[in-house]
Amino acid sequence: MNNNVEPAERVFQSYGRACSDARFFEEFYKNFICKSDGIRAMFVDTDMSAQRGLLRGGIMWLVMHARGMSDTKIRALGESHSRKHMNIHPSLYGYWLDALLETLHVFDPDFNLELDQIWREVLRPGIKLIQDMYEG
């Protein structure tokens, strides 16, 4: 792996390697739902096929934001997840990120501890923006 590549580009490449396998999104939700009974309850009546499609887009928006795309999509995601809409509490994003990284570890053959830290660093600003929009 070329360590001279910008962090956001390394994350973009990692995501490309991992999500080329459609099972990536199924495995993510297995990992995420196991994090707590509250998370499991949020997905009881969810069309998981549609949810996996939304996840694919949401991760890409976070990655593209880190690569310089405007925050319009991230703000829309924050609005939809705010208290007044889906009511996704900010504390749940740590579980979400942990589940994402656990899944990347399985599906990205180049994943390692360094890349784990890079993912966390690169996604932090976008996730914080979403969390900060919770109260509206």
C-alpha cells in the first residue's frame, strides 16, 4: 500500500475494495445490529434491502465529503437522522463506526490497524456534522 496517498484517497480505495462484494452491506448490518438491543429494535420493521442501498450511499457521501465534496449531502443525512425525524441519537454513531470498521476488516484485504485509524480520522468531521444536527 502506498503510504504517500492522501488519507481520504486511501479510505476511498479501501471502500472500493470492500464494497465490491455485495455481502459487505449485509455483514455490516449483522455487526451493527449486534451492538445493542436498542439498535436491533430500530431495524425490526425495516426493508433491509433498501436500507443496504441507503448505507452504500451514506458511506460514499461521507468519503466524498472527506475528499472535498460540499457538505450538502451530509447535512441532508444529518437532518433525516435528527431528533425531529428518525431520532438517531448521536451516541449511536460510535457503534456504527465500529461496525463499519469490523466489516472493512473482513472485506478489504489490505485493511490493517493503520487503515482503521485513517478511516476514523477521515470520517470524524462528517459524522460530527451529522451528530451536531441532532437537536436541529
